[in-house]
Amino acid sequence: MANEITSSFSVQLINGLLRLDFKPAKIQTTQTTSGLFDSVRSIATTETSVALTGITTPKVAVIWNLDATNYCELGTTTTDYPIKLFPTGTGLPNIITLNAGKTTLYLKANTAATKVRIIVLEA
């Protein structure tokens, strides 16, 4: 089979004369190895590591901060969090592609512990 994974995304902006309607084509990816990690984790204000149990070659990751107020940060290397996960009320799920071998994620909540849903699909 081919193209078992389909991702789509769109952004619309209407602010006076400033307008944007961005809808790129769906991205389809073949999943060679059948694998899925799906978990909701509590993220502390100190670094929390999440091992992607059962995943050896990660590909598509959907990571969503479920907290309504507090943001948290995400990275694939300890103490380095380049991705900000905004609160649910102000942010969307982050859809990213993980490099091969990145089977542990590192997260840190800002002000208070948050719940984060992590979905990772095997390549």
C-alpha cells in the first residue's frame, strides 16, 4: 500500500484589509512500518521526558497542549525547547515531522502543569 498517512492544514486571516487564505494541498506519506503512539501526559514545570514507546522511526507528530491557560515548550533534545505549545484557547495542535531516531520528546510547562496529547506515527 501507499499514502496511508494524510495530513492537511489551513490558515485564514481576516483583519480589515489584511487577508490570507492559505490551504496547501494535503500531504500524503507512506507508512512502511505499522506503528502509533497516542498518549495524554501531564507536563510539569520542570523538564518532562516522554519516551515514544513502540516507535523506532518516527514520522508525523501531532502535539496539542490541552490546557486552557498555560503554555508549554517542546523539544527533541534535553533543555532545548524550540517549539511553543500555546494554550488550547489560543493555539492549534502542532503538526511536525520528526527526524529518524528522535524517540524521546522533552517538554516543560511554563507556569503550572499542563496536559498534552502526543500522537506520533511510525514512518
